[in-house]
Amino acid sequence: MAYIVPHSEEATMTDDRTREQPPAEPHAQALWMPFTAQRSFQSEPRLLSAAQGMHYRSSDGRSILDGAAGLWCVNAGHCREPIVRAIQQQAAQLDYAPSFQLGHPVEFEAAEALARVAPGRLKRVFFTNSGSEGVETALKIALAYHRARGQGQRLVFIGRQRGYHGVGFGGISVGGIAGNRKMFHGALLPQVDHLPHTYDLEHQGFSRGQPEWGAHLADELEGLVQLHDASNIAAVIVEPVAGSTGVLVPPRGYLQRLRALCDKHQLLLVFDEVITGYGRLGAPFAAQALGVMPDILISAKAVNNGSVPLGAVFVRDDLMQTVLDAAADGAIELPHGYTSSGHPLAAAATLATQKLYADEGLLERVRRDGLDSHWEQALHALRDAPHVRDIRNIGLMGAVELHPDPQAPGRRAREVFHRCFDHGALVRFTADIIALSPPLIIESGQIEQLTHILRQALEQTR
Ligand SMILES: Cc1ncc(COP(=O)(O)O)c(C=O)c1O
């Protein structure tokens, strides 16, 4: 079924197409691609050459409905004019400014704009260039804080099985995705332990929103505290909704229990909101949507609509103050940062994005317009489609988990991904799970379109 591109989107992308013909050999040798089956890609490359609103354009000129917000990034839709303009103007005015011992006005304004949407006391912002760097930054800030208050022995981090926290050594250490750790296991942080993940098909299968079963899994933290002793633990880090592993929605009450246990043992609670940040659950952050306040919160991706790489780590104001107060006069209090922390282009894009989110009410749209219930219904209507083992949803994110082919686990989801792309929709896959997270500007007809293409792809997959 061909999707009709709305007029305005078609016009803009047609112009771009003439300019952006793919190179003669797009699958040529020089590029080593991230998290990609490179040899398969080279034999069958799929390329995106333009984007507008809800759609990509493939290099062979087809319109692709974006069911993944790129990579959980493009919450306001693609190539939005105010963001494009802000980046262009900033590039012409101040292209780069050194980030150490100097500042530039736009990064301060961007931090203020972010602090306005941040929950509770998370009003201090450290800029990085990615979610992975945000995770490393958060872990270091946790250590710096404990050290500053005379508790430098608190070195243990608690992550969670199936958690994804990017690709730095800290991130893969606290992360719980075996495939990302195996190759590098000799270089992981030494003092890390993991909570069990929260997914259980038998008790939670086809839950709509937060599953009723599983809050007790947070109590596993007590056992880890007994093992390591609270006095040695720096922080607990979790994604409020585990995204990359295939959208695992936290059971009702789970995060509240984790918070209470962290308070009891004086452990910092870090939320990795790289995916859930900026309106995905119908509030600025999952912390607000789910009513649980962390001490540190990591964001990236949609912070500026994915337009220029930037991560923003939010820190409780008193944590930052403790670190500042502990250092000698004139000393650098936190020996950490990046050449491009608060880069002018990324900061300008962040300011423009946050204004756009506010102007269009996008951070609340998912709940306000009942979009989440529509989304839930559309996804769960796929229950009778071939191979479906489970369906999960929260806010404007969802997953359709498939029964794996016993001979070739992962094949079905990969095929579905390819078929969807060929039928005109971008989805994501991990193992045998299809993950969905469209831009927050999606209209109900486009939700139908997306699930229709997905059903078609499932029906064509053996
Ligand atoms: C929860 C979470 N943390 C960290 C990251 C890493 O972000 P980046 O790829 O920008 O380094 C991701 C990326 O998907 C993520 O989902």
C-alpha cells in the first residue's frame, strides 16, 4: 500500500532529492558503520537521503513513514524550520567556542531552558555530545559527590540486566546486554552488580501500559546492599523504561520501591532518560510521567530533536554544590568535560527545539490528546498477526515481540524490519522484537498506516 505524502512534505523533499542523489557506490568500503551487520548491509544497502515532518525519503525516491523517530530522537518531526534556521544562523555567527575555562551565551541559555522543564531539584545541567558520554558523566558525578562529602569508598554501581547505557566502558559495565559486553569483558569496571530485569511474559504478557505484576523485583536491591554493604555503593542506574532491549515497561510501583530503597541506604538514583526524555511518555521526562524523582538524570537524542549531537545530564542542585564546595579555591572542581560540551550549534538547536516543544505543547501531547490510548489500541490490535508473542506499550513507545524461528533466532524481526522499510515504514528491531517510537507529531491516520504496514510485513514473513 503506497502512502500518500502530504503536499508540504512532498514539495520540500522533492527539492532535496535533486540535490542529494546518493553516491554512485553508497555501499563502498571506507565507512565502518555503528551497530550494523556491515556485510549484509553492503550486499543490500538501504539509504535515507532526505526528511520532512513524519517522513524520510529513501535514496530510491520512496517516502518512508518514520515509526522510530529516527533512533528515538526526532520528537518534533524532521527538518523543522525553526531548528534549521537556528543552526544556520549560529553557524554563521559563532561556529565554535572553547569549552574549558570559557563560555558562550547560548550554552547558558540552553541550560536555563532545559532546567525549566527538568523535574524537581534537577536544575544543574552538564553538556556532553551523546547519551554514552552522558552516562560516563553521571557515573563520575556520583563518585565525585560521594568523595566530596567524605564517602570516597562508595565505588560500587548497581545497574540492571537488559539495561542499555551506551557504549562507554562505564556504560557497558552497568549495562546488562550480554552481546554488548562479551567482546570487552576484560575491560569492564570492576565494582558493578546488576538487578534482575523486570520482564516476565507469563505474568505480564500483553499488558497495556504498566504491568500490574513485578514491583517486588525492586526488593532485589536489598540483597545487593547486603552483599556489598550500603556504605560502599555509589549509585543505582536504570532506564525508567528499558528501551533498546525491546521496550520493557516498569511494573506499577517498581520505580517507587527502588527510590525508597535508595533513600533508605543513601544511594544515588540515576535515571537514564536518553530515550524517555522530552515528551515520549506525555510529560517532559519519565520521572514526571511516572512520579519518581531521581538524583541525576541523563538525556540526549530528542534534547534538540536529534539535529546536532548533544547530551544533557541533569543533577540535583545540592549535589553540584557539594562538589564545588569541596574543592580548593581556584581549582577545577570536576576534572571532566568534552571539547564540544555545549557546542554553539548544538546549544542553538537545543534552544530552538525547546521553544518549539513549548509552542506546540509537544512534551504533553501524547497524554493530552489521548494519543497514547489510540496508540495502545492500534498496537494491541496486532495480537492476532502471525508470530506475535507479546505486545507492550507506554506513552508513545511500543514493542511487538515475535516467537523466534528456532533454527534462526532474530531472523523474523530482521525480515520484518526490511519488509516494513520496503513497504514504506521505518521501525526498529532488536533480537526478535520490533520497537516503535514515532515522532510526537504523528496523527491517528499515520498510526493506522504504521500498524497496517507492520501487519503486512508480519503476514509475509515465514
Ligand atoms: C538509555 C540509553 N542510554 C544511552 C544511550 C547511548 O546514547 P548515544 O548512542 O547517544 O551514545 C542510548 C542510546 O540509544 C540509550 O537508549
